Amino acid sequence: MSFPILSYMIFIPFLGIIAVLVLRKEQVQAIRWASALFSFIPLVLSFFLLAHYDSSTSTMQFVEKHTWIPSLGVTYFLGADGLSVPMLFLTALLSFLSVIASFNIKFRVKEYFAFFLLLEVGMMGVFAALDFFLFYIFWEVMLVPMYFLIGIWGGPRKEYAAIKFFLYTLFGSVFMLIGILALYFTSQPHTLNMMELISQAPLLGRGFQLIVFVAFFLAFAIKVPIFPFHTWLPDAHVEAPTAVSVILAGILLKMGIYGLLRVSLPMFPKAALYYALPLALLALINIVYGALVCMAQKDLKKMVAYSSVSHMGYCILGISALTVTGVSGCVFQMFSHGLITGALFLLVGVLYDRAHTRDIDAFGGLWIKIPVYSGVMILFCMGSLGLPGLSGFISEFMVFIGSFPVFKVIVALAVLGVVITAAYFLRMIQKMFLGTFNTKWEALTEISGRELFTVIPLAILMIGVGVYPSPLADMIRATLENIVHLVTG
Amino acid sequence: MLPYSWLIPCFPLLSFALIIFFTIKKPRLSSLVSIGAVALSFLFSFIVLVTVLGNPVTSEFKINWLDLPGFKVEAGMLIDPLTAVMLMVVTIVSMLVQIYSVGYMAGDSRFSRYFSFLSLFTFSMLGLVLSNNFFEIFIFWELVGLTSYLLIGFWFEKKTASDAGKKAFITTRTGDLAFLVGIFLLTTTVGTLNFQEAFHQVESGAISSTLLTLSAILIFGGAVGKSAQFPLHVWLPDAMEGPTPVSALIHAATMVAAGVYLVARLMSIYALSVPASLVVAIIGAFTAFLAASIALVQNDIKRVLAYSTISQLGYMIMALGLGGYTAGTFHLMTHASFKALLFLGAGSVIHSMHTNDIWEMGGLYLKMRTTAITFILGSLSLAGIFPLSGFWSKDEILLLALNKSPIFALVGLAVAFMTAFYMFRLCFIAFYGKARDQHKFEHAHESPKVMTVPLVILAFLSVFAGWVGIPWLSKGYSTFVYHHEVHHLEPNFILMLVATFVALSGIYLAYVIYYKGTISAERLKNRFSSIHKLLYNKYYFDELYNAIIIRPLFKLADFLFKKFDLGVIDWLVNAAGNFTVFLSWFWELFDTYVVDGAVNGLGYVVRGTGAGIRKVQTGQLQNYAFVIFFGIVLIILLKIF
């Protein structure tokens, strides 16, 4: 494949930034459509990626490699495998839909879309980079636009949330940087090539692995987030504007998981085995504790935010089991959670734009007034609580059945999360959509065509993966088998 | 023909999609689409039944749906006599209920949506009975739960209705947790999700008996939830908030029987675990008794029927626990017909009286003859009066219990007595005597044909469907639906007589109290007021669960969020942040006063020293000479001492 598709996917949004900056700030409509166009092209390209990906092998595909800073051994090295292709697709899809959902931004439109496209550059880059130098750059590139997007266009406590997010993540990144340097100086010859480092992993001493694993783990755990590093998430998610919450929940959280699968497992196999049990326990806490905290929420957006903590726990559980089925369940959950929670944030935004409140208790009987909105919302809630036939169920089932042989008691307890999740979602549905109609919302209008357009693709994919999961399972299998094989031998 | 059986659930699924996307604005068309679809399913099911009757073997059709390492997830169908019978039960009841609903739901603002939900339910239920593996059955198991939730809360404007839907979903899901863990335990040990392969593995000893028992009991947890068995029975009475035809279809005839079906389907597993079977039998018997006793004193017509359903499901579960594959499923079939009839009859009464309270009814026989006659036929069948359907199936269970363990037969007889009593208490109060609410009575009327015709058909089935199981038949239910080999128990005349006597005495007691009034119901109630109160309040299960589970859980959630998440973890994060800010402020001060102070201070010192020392450098020779002289003197003095 000579066509550098990954570079195009990363840098076409960058062209979009230039286009947006060239336009005058009064040309709001043009800025919007330019952003839509420049986020749509990567989506089209990602379909090519899906179509041309050869799922029979675990080797990197669509590889681009150029020397960049020879003195440090830094290369411009991109590639995609069964782990990154679904994530690149998800990134392209959610970015495009979020741009469409952002058409209602009225304040400093030009900067908003410029930052948003920069965010997309960073996300694409993280999932495609195979050189640590590049990886780290993209990882940090995401932080800046995210900081401004929350801090400028956010809710009432935006400054606090933005700073908390920024510092917390940066704190983690520093440890990752130390980890990267440790790997660089230990490798022979010194290299930042991730593939090379993976192949050298068996040479690393156990003690070294145990320590450096923790450095990387801190960075990834904050991103996921894993208990007790999760408190930045509800603040950031709640204060961020709708589209940014979508990206945060849909993509950014997955980077932590992606990092664990791409870096922690294959580069520190001994440590991964050593830390499997603590990891499973943390996963259990995430699942059950996250779900319980959801039950105490009165703010709809905060509830959805905390539900991510619980749902990411399933990913961690799947990883900790170190079985192919468990890890496959983890990737399914990454994908599925991106679809479902992305849609939930979009829908929360739709309601908030009209009602200017997210207090669950303030509504009631909305199903009568806005049946389409309510129906779609309930559908995604069902997806999130793991209803069979929708993607969330498949991923939970795979995680459970993949980890059960390894951690019987932990899985048996984690299953409790399923029922608590049902409880808080049904409670929310009842309070908001069922019961007598609260006449205060007489003027509430039905979801618009544009808004519906942003969630329909997600619904189709959610049902599609739920009913026919084989294509996704086939795509990720070889890669994940390889990763698990690297750890367990 | 059998390979095309997958079409059976597909018709209702198609109907669901058609209604939601196309005909939602056209109520009449929606109902026709839905009924047409289930009629097609019925037709195909009938062909399946005929085929299986002609050649009663187990056929399996499957495709690979998802490949997991060491684990195939299939989409498939398992068709054996049990499946064929269940397909018939589901499609017949569903079809009749849907026809009935055209009258019952007429004029409802969400008429089309109602039929789409019924179609979705029928699809899921048919999928459930056709499943050939644990994964698939669990999927449909949850989907019937979803449609049950949607239909219980169909009139969601009423808080009680939406509460009931939520309660049903969460309670059954609690049972499903056990089910799920049981599936994991069993299938990861034997290495397959497929029923038949798992049975072979279990029979060849691939799983230790402890694990087998544990997983069998866990899986039974699912049945406990779905079939509303103790201790998860609390949701079913509340589920009566749904439209009455829904109660007939989902909460009497089909979905709640899914738990019974599950245990029957997994008979090969339960048959190999004595302790698990015993647990099943005890839970069933206990529930049968518990629920029947509650039904004795309830005043809401649907709640009496709901507790009756719980009790009868317990009967079936008990039978299965005692190894009675034939008896349990036979009772499932007859129960579906007469309980659907009773619910639809109750619906007909409610439709005309606009009340559920039996004490506002009375004398309805005069106004609603068809409803009354069919209802009484259904009650007779449920009470187990010869020669109606219920008699034969109840007799099978009692006979089995007597052969296995007489104590269960005693419980069975006690339940039969109570059943006859509460049903005829209902009949006498509602249909006989004088009108208690004159206004409502005057407005009472027989329901339209579209509702009474299904009643008549179901009444016919309530009388005759059980005849396929008459024990003297050489070819009957027991030679068609059986597990491994036909267990032909010798019919026991004495037992039949005893059972009939027990049922009749229950009816007679109800007659004496509620028709003749020879014994005053009031006085009985006062005499046994504490027992009455206990039964009337359903043994306070709801209050108990509220106090020990639900409220503590919400308290815990609140505590974790406010005190721990915000109070401890986030506090620490903020404290770390604030500490950093404090540190930077401190270092700034340090910087200004100490570090900078030191630098500046050194300057001052040097300057000051310089200024001081400059005074010494006067440039006058006599001063220098004086200092030298003085210095020499000082040195000499130091040397000397």
C-alpha cells in the first residue's frame, strides 16, 4: 500500500484548521461546513481502512516509515492493526458527528472548530503512531485543544474542570515520559520504535518491568480512568460542551485502554502477569463502585459520566484476564461504549439545549411530549445497560466469559454491576420519560433532523454489532491473539 | 419443513418493524399486521407440531454466529416435542390475546405501539423456545424481560405502572445474575454453549458433581426470577398494572412459564444432580403454598389471579424438581389455556365495570353471560375438577409426588384445596349474589364479540386440551413429551378421588361462605385477624425487601458519592492541588526573602564590609605605622604567654 492513508487521516483535519483560520470569523456557516467536510474525509478514508484491512495477520498494515531525527533514532512511523483500525474508525465517526452536533455553537465559532480539528489530529495520531516520540507528541497535542474547549465553551465551573483535567492528565503524562526514557535507554540499540521495543521485551528484567509498568500505568489509568484516579472525569464531562463530552467519553477514555493493550501488555509481559490480580480488583471496584455512584446522581450528564467509570471497568477486567476472549471483550467494549455513551452525551445535549437543566427530577412524562427523542434515548439506555441484541451485551458477555475461568469470584461479583446499572438507568427513564407529564415542559420541541442525524449512525452500529458481531470479532482476533501470546507465551 | 422454522419468530419481528416504522399512525392496520404475523407463526408452528408428531426426534439446525477461542457461539434451533408444544402454546395464546386486544384496547392513544410491543414479545418468546444454546436462550430471555417491562408500564402516566415495570425488570434481572454466573460456570467447564453437547459432556462426567450442582442451582436462579418463585416472586403481582391482555399473555401463560421451560429444557442436567433437583422441588412446593395462601384474601381480581399463577408455576417447578418432565410441562400447557382464559375473562369484567375490586362486583352472571360461563369453566379447570384439562395435569403431578415423596403430595393437595377455594370465592363474589355497586352494575355489559370469541375458544381448550394426557391413552402427551424414556406411572384411582374431594370441598367452603353466607366471612376474618393481616399484606415481603435491600442500597450509593467520592477522593485531589498552590506561594516567599534575600544580603554584607574597611584605608602613614607597632606588641605578648 503506497498510498499514505494514515497520514492523510491525521493531517486532513489539520488542513481543515488552516481552512477555518483563513475564513473570516463572520463566515460562520462556511466555517461549520468546512469543518464538517474536513472531518468527513477521514471518515471516508476510514472506510477504505476497514475494507482493505487484512484480518488474517497480526502484522502492522498501512505502514509508513521515514527517518525523522536520525541522531535520536526517532522515526515517523505509522501503522494500524486489528486494535487500532476499529479505533481509527470510531475516532473518525465520532469526530464527524460531533462537528455536526457542534453546529449550534454560537460563541467564537472559528476558534472552536479550529481547536476541535486539532483535537482530531491528536486522536488519530495516537492510534496510528508506532514510534514513542510521535506517540507522545500526539498524546500531548490532544491536551491543549481539550483544555481550551472545556475552559472557553464549558459550563459554569469550566475553569476548574479544565485545569483539573489538564493537570491531572499532564501528571500522568510525565510518568509516561519517564517510562519512555527508561525504555529508550535500556534498549539496545537505543530506540523509540514501539515494534522494536516489543520484540526486545523478553530481554527486560522482571524488576525493571515491574517499575516501568507502573509509570505507564499511571498515565493510562488516569486516562481510562481507573479508580481512584477518576474524579477528573465527572467534572470534565459535565462542564464540557456536548460535542467535547462525546469525544472525551467516546475516544479519550479509550486511549488509556489502548495504551494498556499497545504498550503495557506487550512491552512488560512479566509485569502484566504479576499485576493481573490487582488489576482485576481495580476493575471490580470500577464496575460496582461506579455503578453505585451513578445511583446517587441527580444530574443526567453526571450520571452518564459516572456510568463510563463503571463501563470502563469491564475493559480492565477483560485485560486483566489475559485471555483472547477477555481482551476481545475489552476491545468490543471500547467500541461499543464509544457508540453508546457518545450517543447518550449527544442526546443529553439535545435536551439541555432546550430545557437548560439536566436535573433528572425536573422532568417527567416526556415520552408523551417528545416520543421520538424519548424512544431513541431509551434505546441507548438499553444499550448501555447491556440489553441483548445491542453491542453492549456482546462486550460484557465476552468480558465475563473470557475472565470467568481466571477470576471466578471477581466475575461473579462484577456481575452485580449489571443489575445496578439496570437500576439507575430504569430509575432515570422512569423519572424523566414516564409518569405524568410535567406541564412545565409544554414548549419542549421534538429532536431536530440534524440532531437525529448525529445519533442514527450510532444506533445502527450499536444494533449491527449486537446482532452480527462476527465482522468486528474477525478483525481484531489475530492482533489480540498475538498480544495475549506475547504475555502468556 | 423443520429447517424453515426460523421463520416462526421472524414474522412477529417483521411485524414489529413494520408497525414502528410505517403504520404507527394507522392503528387498525397495525393490529391487522400484528395479528396476521402471529397467525402465520401459528400456521408454521402447527406444521412443525404435525411434523414432529409424525417423527418425534430431536432435530437441530445451527450456524456459527461468533467464533471465540475454544468456544463457538451458535445461532440455532432445537426442535423436539417440547419445543413443538411450546410453539403451539405461545402462538395460540398470543393470537387469541391479540384478537381480544383489538376490543380491549380500542381507542387507546398508543394502540399501534401496543401491538408493536406484543409482536416484539411474541418474537422473543418464540426465539426463546427455539433456542439451542445457553447464549441464545439468555438473549431471548432478556428480550422477553424487556417487552414485559415495556408492557407492564404501558400506561406509564400512572406512577404505579411505571414503578411496577421497573420492579419487574430489576427483580427478574437479579435472578438473571445467578443464571448468568451459572451459565459461565457450566459452559466454561464443559467447553460448549450448545445444549445437547453440554448434556453429553455432563453425562460423560466432564464436570464434577459439586460444580454441576452449583451451576444447576445458579441457573435455576434465572427461573426463580422469571417464573416469580420465592424469594423473587414480588414483582408478578405488581405487574398486574399492565393492560389485562398483557397479563394474560405474558404474566400468566407464556413468559412466566419460561422459567419452567428452562428447567425442563435442562432436565438432563437436573436429573444428574440430586441436591439441585431437591432445591428446585422445595422452592416450587414452598412457593405454591405461599402464593396460594396469599390469594385466599386478596380483593383485587387480577391480584388473586396473579398469586394463583405464582402458585401454579410453583406446582410445575415442584413437578420438575421431582423429575416430572412430562407432568410439569403438561401442566404448563393446560395452565396456559385456563389461566389465559381467566385473565381475559377478568379483563372483560374490568372492561365493563371499570374496577378491579371484587367487592364492587356481584351478580355479573346476569349481565355478562359468556364471560361468566367461560370464567367459571376456567375456574373449574384450575381447581382440577374432572374431566377438565386441569384435572389431568394436576393429577399427573400429584401422582408423581406421591410416588417420589408423599410430603410433596400433601403440599400439593393443600394447594389444590386453597386453589379451589380462592377461585370460587372470586366466582361467587363477582358473578353471583346481589350487585354491590348499583351504578357500576347498571352500566355493566357483555364485551364485544372480538373479546368473547377468544374466551370461548380458550374455554374449549380449558376443557379439552388436557384430554391428550388422559393416562389410559396408549398414545398421548406422556408418550410424546418425555425425558429419556417414558415414565408411565400407574393411574391411581384413590388419589384421583381424594384430589377431587379436596377440590370440591374447597369449592363448597367458598360456596358456604360467599354464596350462602352460612359462615360469615367477617367473623372469620376477625377470628383470625392476625393471620388475615399477614396474608393480606403478602407476608410483608415488599416491606422487608425495602428495608433490608433497596433503602440500604440507595443509602450506600449516596454515601459513596457524597462522603467518599467527593468527600475523600476528590478532596484529596483538590487538597493535592491546593497544597501545590500553597507550596508555590511558600516558595515564592522563600524565594523573595531567603534566596533572593541571601543574594541581596551578600551584596549588602560585601558593601557594608567594604564601607567599614574603607575607613581603615586612610592613606596616612602615621596611622599605618601605629597599626604595625601595635600588631608587633600584640604578637610579642602572645609569644611570651
